[in-house]
Amino acid sequence: MTVPAPRGGEPGAPRLADIAAQAQVSEATVSRVLNGKQGVAESTRHKVLAALDVLGYERPVRLRRKSNGLVGLLIPELTNPIFPAFAQVIEQALAGHGYTPVLCTQTPGGATEDELVEQLEERGVTGIVFLSGLHADAAADPARYLRLAARGTPFVLINGYNEKISAPFVSPDDRAAATMAVRHLAELGHERIGLAIGPTRYVPSRRKAEGFAAVLAELLGIDDAEPYIQRTLFTVEGGHAAGGALLDQGCTGIVCGSDPMALGVIRAVRERGLRVPEDVSVVGFDDSPLIPFTDPPLTTVRQPVRAMATAAVGALLEAVGGNPVERTEFVFQPELVVRGSTAQAPRPVRPGA
């Protein structure tokens, strides 16, 4: 048989074994699907075709089909690598079910979320996935989502819960994320631990701050965590500013609300002539691509991107199929990934030493 070629590549390049491994089926099953043979379950056929898409190979002409419809994906930016990571998994999952994703990114001075939603509806999208949108901002009016639901457009919301919006939500456990990061630093002997986080109006920021305050009281007996919390932007620059303020507070361990913030904190530490992790330990959040290769490799709390993205697509497609899931929040557990940016707390310098 002729195996499809990679897009822009030479014919015959992919192997049945590659496709079978990606789809987690036998090579014989792949062969039957590619040759249009009967006797293959529809779900298995979808797996094989999705594997072709993920590996970047063109489907055989006889197996190509029209899209089931367009699905909008709204993300706030592309500069933070966690958002493209989510987008990639969501787009793969949608393509595997026959839907065509339409990626919309907000940029400074560009279209607003409301304007992008209007454009998507004009194109007749089947549904919309919101990632870290206005639903995560407690200061934003949730009525926009109520109006969207009233117009019959199914949607799902990732990162940021709002009890006023009747829709499925998918979130990491932000409180647990802050707790495990602080516990890790406390076990290393750090007694002054700071938190660099976004503004309180953002639900993930508020939840991380709540988890941080609770574990600080539990482990270190600090009842007022506010002096050790710096609310800033989720950027390298924001982390840099927060890092300087927390170092002024005498912090030897700093937990951050994003990986870019953690890189900004490391810059602030080095500008003071200090070292990471010998003098100051730093923990990020997301475990976005390339973070393992920073200097030093960043200890971070991994957001379960694939599980969350897959659940979000599943919830959306249930609604599209007329079987909406219960209005609830699906909460996924993060994972602490320990690398080289955290170490034992430095010993205090004794007077006269």
C-alpha cells in the first residue's frame, strides 16, 4: 500500500509503525483504515486519522472528509509559552473529532474578546473554547457569557471559575499548587518565603494567594501573609519587580504565578550579586516548553495541560452533540517538578563570623 506523505515532504516517508504507535493500535489496523477496509470500529478509525494529523501526514484522498464545523479558540496571548501549549493540544483534539479550530489571539490595541466572539459567531462556529479569558477576571461583567449561552452557542472555560456563569469550567488546583511549592521550600529550610502573583481580581491569582497564606500559617506560623505577597504582571518584567520587593523582605525562597515571572525573579536575584539556588530558591508555575533548559533548570509546578485541554474539548463536544455536561468545575491536580533552581536555605551569617 502507499503510505501518505508528510505535508510538503516526500511520498512514502511515514511508516505504519509510526502511525500505529501514535494511535496505540496495531499496524494491521492502520493498514485497514488507510485502505478503507470494513471491520474497524469508528472510534478506532478516528484514532488512526487523528494520528495522521498529529504526525503531520496528509490523509489519503478517499479518507478526507468535510469538517464537522468550526470551533473558536480564544487565548489572551502567544508570548507566554503555556498558551501555545494549550492551543496545540486543543487543536489536535478538535481535529481528531473532525472539527476545524479557529485560533483567536488578543493583542494590545487589537480586537477585544467580545469583538472576537462576534467575529466567530458571524462565521457560524459550532462552539468556543475560552482560555484564561474575561471569565477569570472577577472585575469583568459575566453577562457576556450569559448572552452567549442565550444565543445557543456552546462554550467551555479554562482557568478561572465564576459561579455566575452556567457552563463547564476546567481548572488546575491553584491552591494545591501554591501549597506544594511552599511546602517544598519549607522542607529545604526556608523560613522567609514570598509569592509573586498577578492581581487579586484574577481567580487563579486569588486562589494561589489563599493557598499560600494557609500553608504559611500552617508550616511557619505566619498569620499575616500579605507582606510576603507581591501582586504584579504575569511577565518577566513583573517577576523582576516582584522579586526585588521580596528580596527586600529578606525572602530566600520565592514562589511565582508563572514561569516567565520566575525568570524575572532570577534576573532580580542576580542583579543583587546573589545566586540561584545557593542564595535564593525560585519556583515557577506551568512547566511550559523550554523551561527545563533554563539556567538553572527551573523548579516549577506543572499544569496538567493535556488532561485539561482534552477534558475541555470533551465537554464542549458533549454540548455540541446535545448532551451538555453538568454545570460544574473540573479541577485537575498539578505536579511539582523539582529541578536546579531550588536548594537548601542558606545558613544565616553569624555576627562577627
